[in-house]
Amino acid sequence: MFQHLSVSPSEHVIIEAHPDVLQHMRETGWYDKKGVTILEGKWQDHIEALHIPGFDVVYTDTFSEDYVELHKFFEILPELLEGPDSRFSFFHGLGATNALFYDVYTQVSEMHLADVGVNIEWSEVDVFADTTPATWGKTREYFAMRHYRLPIGKMRTV
């Protein structure tokens, strides 16, 4: 998505651990894209490399990590963001097969982000509205509920 913006990012850092995804990225030319840096492994493997002047946008996918690891990421997030105009989001699939768990993870995430100075706004996306299989692909299987909550965060200004 970032690569299709009207103004491409000057630097686009992708951290990816899954070997199948990395192979797909090789096959589709991601390693050769201008301004794209791919760090193979988990974010925890590259945390020191991430301490550069800061990012305008940070997005993380929580897939295959538990909430403890996501919470650790939240704690370093203020160091990764460039400033008050920077944005943060994450794939919020936490407990997405159970309405109660999804509500709890939504609230807990919001509280933990508030603790580090990040305000979150949630936008609801109706995952059932578009029944075209190509839109969601296999990802659709992760959602038992109608609405996905898309989090958009930014640093709180004093």
C-alpha cells in the first residue's frame, strides 16, 4: 500500500520473518525496489537498526506473536516515531474470533498505548460487506465477526 501512494516513501523498511513471504518478496522484486530495505527476521532481531531518526508511519503485524511481544513493541514505539504527526497502526486480529476477547484486547491495547503516550482512534471496517474472494483472500478466515477494528495512533502532544 505504501508503495502505491502518489508520493512513494523515501525509505520503506520492512521486517519480515516468514520464509514464504520473503521468497514471495524476492520473486516479485521487492528486494530491488528503490528506497525499500528488507530486514529478514523478527523485529526483536533488528531493534537496534530501528533506532534511526524516526519514522513517519509504523505498522506492525502481530501474527504469530502473543500479546506480550506486542506490548513490548508498544513500549519502544515512541522512540520509533518521528514526531507528533507520525502515525502508528497494527493488525488487530487479537481475539478476533470471539467478541468478548476482541473487546478486551481492544481496550487493553488502547490502555497500554496510552501509557506510552500514543492516542488511538478506531475505525470499524465491515469485513462482510465485500464478498469478492480476491479482496480478503485467505485472510478472511481470521474474522468470525462482522467488523474489524482498524487502529490509527499518534503521539499525544503535551
